[in-house]
Amino acid sequence: MTQPPSNPPQGGFGAPQDVPPGQPPQPPAQPPQAPAQPPMPPAQPPQAPSAPPTAPQAGYGYPQQPPTQAGYGYPQQQPGPYAQQPGPYGQQQPGPYGQQPGPYGGYPTQPQYPGAPAPAPSGNNPFKGKPGVIVAAAAAALLVIGGGTWFALSGDGKDEPVAKPSNSSGPKPTGSVDQGDGSGDGREAGDDLNAGRKPGEAKVNWLVKNTVDLPRNGAEAYGPWVFGDTVVKGMYKSLVGYGLADGKEKWSLPLPFEMCAAPSQVSSTGQIVIGVNDKAGDRADCVVLQQVDLKTGKAGWKKTLEKGTGFSSLSDITLAISGNTVTAAGTNNAWGFSLADGRQLFKTPTGNCKPYAYAGGSKLIGAYSCRTGDYNKKQEQLSEVDPTTGKPKWTYKLKPNWEVDKVYSVDPLIVSARQEGETRDTGKWAVQAFHPNGTPRSLLTGSTDKFAPRCGGNYVIFGKHLQGCVGVVADANTLYMSTEDDTSGLARTNAVVAFDLNTGKPKWRAAAPAERIVTPLQMQGGNVLLYMEAKYDKGGALATLAPTGGSPKVVQQHPASTSEIENDFYNARYVYANGTFVIASGRVSAPNDAEEKETKTMMAFSK
């Protein structure tokens, strides 16, 4: 089993650093629209991170997350896979943002980002070149970032039978459900979750605990995803659907071997494709794709991917869904399949540049690595891809040694990039917004805050999850991002900063209530929906922020009587749908079997 990642770095990352001059752009195949905004002014000197991350990050393997479906978020995440890095985009302004919320949230204690980005000096942005239909330059915000990465090696194996839905066979992954009426065994007998609820506080709908005997080091959890009246979570050798209203198990799908990959998105028809190991043990490969209908829990088509050779054989896959296409990608390998029937739509393209990861949603965005012939020189590029053919609609080439880090939003397109330094403290990070045709829109700069977007997910080696971040939300013209926790006072607190995607400059800053931490989850009715973390003596809450700023307005206060439970979900992930807020553990493990089977895995609240 993969060992849990080490603790994330303390503190956030400093302001973005200057980016080295870019190379001349490749001539565009067809001239796309010119960027609406000119390059930003030179960046301000970056602030040094408060403390270096504890786990270095690798060039390829960012632990997943989740996600990108709005409404999911990861609370405190595990360390990211990157070291701090200068902006990689053509334009030269460091971006200060975190990632856009996806169906997955982030991992706890994940590396945080330094101070708000300041414009990078001209000619010093990692994004370079002019836009084109096939080769389009895009400039974005640049930021300094610090982080760490974890790797989990895998080996060879054989395929196994397709998983079959069941409500009785196989290990029960769900555990008992306490519906807040004292009838479940989630708490002591006669202990009603809502007994201590005060007037005005939300109801605890249900609480689920684990009953599965997990491997020695525990297991990663996938999801939660919500489709209709069902909330779905995957862990170890099963995928389980629960009633969103009552937490009761609706279906359970046993898997032949461990679940090893999942996308941030669910299709509009409620279908998903997950990755399953091809055998048991440490030498298993994550190469089996299994389609599942989240409405019924029924397993559909199944595919086994070709195993890579050489360096590519070490790469784990990551998955993304866009329209009727599901992609699977790893180092030098990529595939696109029909979500409906598993028919292969495209595979790894020929040529010098190969896609290694995709971001899904309303658009399909690919990150590519290109051969350079120089071990010390990395070259990457970014493209919007036709989900039916796999062909790029436009391509933007990053500066040498800059890597695509995360895609915070596919529409509008907001991308994070990074550059490794000689040490994990000297790397750089950048965030940039793009026009629909791949041309630069803005580079986010100008804030003196440090930022803490949290990204994470299940471990991958030499692959990269482009989605699955929390702490950043975007609408058509604004990016909303939570700052790093301020620990200078008696208790932690933070704020949300809004950036104008047309200028890259901050529009406003909204402080969290005293001694509270807020995290943007998604856009809701034109407002920013926030989760206010629970404290040991105060329940969490949902709050909204108007697009014009102001103070957060609490719209759902959770009971203080259950605050210790709400505050005890490891690597918590959040989802809000149909009036119900769900918090779920991102990983389940315990010192012994008895405690492991008492671990709370999911909890739901509603008015």
C-alpha cells in the first residue's frame, strides 16, 4: 500500500517571482483573436513562503483531487506535487490563485500558495508566443508556489472479471447509518445527533461510519459525487450509492481489486468510469477501466489499457470526462473512449508532443510533454482538444522548464503552471486566464495576501491530476480565492480575494468572521458559496458572498453539539447539492481494526 503523504508545508507561498524571458513564438496556423488585454506590468518581488513544504513534488506526479465539478471541494489537502515555481506563461504576471473547485475537494494540510501575484516583468513570463488556431500563445497570472509530491510504484498484473452490483456480496463498505434519531450505531445507543440542536441550527441528516476491514495502511476514498438523489463514494474494493436525504445504502458495487483512479466529473446522464487495479498486491497496475451507472450502481463496459514500456510503464493513469468522452492518460500514453459504449475514439498521437493528462467538463483541456533532446530542458504545451477526435483546436507552448500544474476552470479557462527550482524553496508558480481561442486574457497580480488553494487526490506516479482543487471558484469574469490562514492571533482566520479576469487585478477582499476559516466551494445563484470550517466548540456553516464583496452571510449553521464530529474528517471533501451539504473523509485508516471500523466516513446536513 502507498504510505500516507508527509505533512504539508506550513504557511502559504509568497508572491510570484519574475519569469525568465520566453522563446520566440511558433507561427500560428491561423491567426486567432488578439488578446483582449496587453501583457501586465513587471511583477513585484515575490514573498518567501512562510515555511518550506515537507514533501518535495515531482515533475509529473501531483496527487489527484479531485476536483472538476462545481460543488465538490477538498478541505485541507495533502502536499502538492510541485516545488515553488515561476510563471510559465507567455505573459508575465504571476497569478495568486488557487484552483477551481471540482467534484473533489482538496486534501488537508496541503501546501499553500504564497502572496498574491504581482505582474512579472515583460519578456519574463513562462507563457510566450502569439495566438494561433493550432499554436496559440496564452498569457496568465504567475505565482510562486511550494509543495511536495508522493509516489506509489506499481507492477504488472492480469485482468479480472467485470464488477457486478450487489447489496450483500463482498465487503460492506458503507457501515451503519445514524439518521440523527438515535436508531443507528454511528454514536452511542440513545444518543441523538440532533438532541443538542439549538433553534436556527441545521439538521444532521445522517452519519455513516466505516465497517470494512482495510489494508494495514488504510485506503483512499474517491468522491463524493452527487447525481439526482444519490451520493456516491468509492473506497478500496467497492463503489457505494447512498440516499442523499437519509444516508441509506441504495446500492453497492463490489470490485475485483482496489479502486485506483476516478475523474472529477460525472456525465450529465449519471455515468462515470473508474480505474481498477488488474490484480492484488503492490505490483498491480491501474489499467482496468470500469463504467458505472450512478443511478443504479450497475457496471457497464470494461476495458483494459495497454501497459506502457520503459519509463512509461511507471506512470499511473488519471481520468477525465467531457461530454460523451472519457479520457485516460499517463506519461506518453493517452486514450479517449465513448462513455456510452467504451468504443475507442482516439489514442496517443504521433509526433514529438504527447498528452499526459486532461481536464474535463464543458471543455476538454490537454497538457502535453514534448521531447527536447536535452535532459535539463523540459518543454510542455497546453491545448483545447476535440473530445470526439482528440485533435487540438489550438495549442499554447509554455516556456522551457515550465509545467502545466492545474486547471482551475475549463470555462473560463484558468491554468496554473510551475517551474522547479534548484531547491524546493526556489521554484515558481503562475496562474493565467485564457480567452476561448487560447489567447492570453490576463495574468492575475497585485494582491499582498498569501493564498492557500488546496489540491490533492489519490496518489499517482509520473502522472498528473489537473483537477480536484478547492479554495478557488470562478464565474465568467471573476476568480475568487481563499487566502492562507492567518495564525498571528489567538485563532486561525482567513479571507477571500476576488480577481478581475479581464485585468488580472484584485477587485475586493472579504474577511472571514473572527476566528473562522472560509473556503469557496462553488457559485450558487450568482453568489460565491463558502464552507466555514467547524471548530471544536462551534459547528461549521455554509455562507454566501455577493459578487460585489462584503461580509459572508451565513445561510446554514451546523449544530455546535456535533462540531467535534464535523471537525474530525481526515482529508475532508465537500459537496453541496439539492439543499444538502455532505462532508466526507478523503482517506480512512486507524491504528487498529476496531478503531478503523468506527471511523466516520460521511456526514450530511440540511436546513
